[in-house]
Amino acid sequence: MLTIDPTQIPVPKLHHYLLGAVGPRPIAFASTIDADGNDNLAPFSFFNVFSANPPIMIFSPARSGRTNTTKDTYNNVKSIPEVVINVVNYEIVEQMSLASSPYSPGVSEFKKAGFTPLDSETIRPKRVAESPVQFECKVIEVKELGNEGGAGNLVFCEVLRIHINEAVLNSEQMIDQQKIDLVSRMGGNWYCRADDRSMFEITKPIMTIGVGFDKLPEDIRSSDVLTGNDLGKLAGIQELPNETDVNEFKLIELSDLFVSLEDDPVLLEKELHKQAKELLKENKLDEAWMTLLAFNNG
């Protein structure tokens, strides 16, 4: 394993490791204005939401690693502490990228990147009409993390209004993760698209308590077929199937396999683990457990 002391490598190389490893990162497409009222629009992937009550977002327009200069966005929020954080989806990702060009201060990225400005209700910066979700925010704090190139500047934003394109809502008026088609930043020139080919669901164990890895039988825990993810699913069950259910499942669903491999227990166990793995892919947790337990049952 490569081990790195951040103080012993150049900042650009450290920056590469950080961005290559920490991702996908959501994008804050930040709209601000300067003291003269000029619009500015720039994307930042050092960004996330950190509180719902109050609703707080933070993004970081870092100092340039090459020139140690500050971004127009940072200068603007220090002067006019207001910002619209526009969400970026796949439909506007190329325009968003164009807006990240180093245009001179006072040049409107709205015009350069072909975006439509919309008036905000509570603040002066404009919203991006093409963005599926727009957050009007007041800047409540700017925390500078250093004065050298690459240093971040945390912009704490309190959300005052949220505007959502109805096209991305489901029947319950909630945001549909399939419809919104979000994009995020990876390392280098790479982006990630959150669509039905890349997203998957995991039920959160908020109201349930799984048995845990320590309760997994040793022959299952040491399987050369089941992965750590597979074991994690298995360990999330609240209670193991009872012996009666396992026997019934064995007789009905697994009898052919047991008959065909009754003289080869090693291969039988491996095949059972393979079947359990496929059941886990289909989120059939109980069936997967009964398949595994059948080997030593009866």
C-alpha cells in the first residue's frame, strides 16, 4: 500500500490524490454578483449539504494552486454575501463546464455559457433557469483555511428558498432520483452520471438491528465465494431462519442439488454459496440464508 505524508509532496500531486479518491462529488453551480452588480457563475465540487434545521450548505472556492489568487466567487460573497446554488444535471453539464473557463472579472458566464438568468425572490444573484433545482442562500460565514495556493475558503450558506422543476418530481411531489439525472465530479476530467445504470438501493438500517458479522457462522464468514458486500447483506438480517423453514426450503428448492452432489460435500457447499450469492443479488435475503444453512442442516 502506498503511504503518503501530505507535507512531503507538491500541492498539485496532493490535489490529484484527494480528488481522485474522494468522489463522486456533487457540484455547486454558484451564482453571485460583485459590488457593481455584475453576474458571475462558477462550479465547485468541494460542496455538500450539512444541516436541515437550519438548512445549511457549504462550498469552497479554493485559492488557485498555480497563482495563489482567489476566485471571483469568493471575492463576490465577501462583498455581497448572497449566492444561488444551482444543481447540475446531465442536460447542462457541458454548459456548466464552459462556465468554469477563467473569464475576466465582470464577464457574465450566463452569456458565455448560454444560460438563462432568472430573478431570485430573496437575494440579488440570478438563478439558472436550466438547472433542475435552485437554492437561494444568504452567506452566513466565510472561513478561510489558509493563505497559500490550494487553500480552501468555506462558504457557509443558509437556504432561504428552493425552486424545483416539476419535471423531476414524482407523484408524491418528491424529487425522483431517476428523473433528475444528476452529475458529479470525479478526478481529472472525469464526471459521473447518476442514472438507472449506475444507481442502486440499499435499505437503511435505521429502525432495524442486524445480527452482525460476529454472528455469521465461520464457514460462511470464510467463504471464498461470498464477498464482503455479500456478508454485509447477510449480517443485516435481524433473525436467522428457523430450522423448520430451512428444512422445508432444502426439500423443496434444493433437493436436486443435494442429490446430485451428495458424494462431493466440498463442491456442494461451494454451489450453495454460489446460489446464495445470486439470491443476494435479487435481495432475497431469507432465501439466501436458508440456502447457506441447508448445508449443515439435517
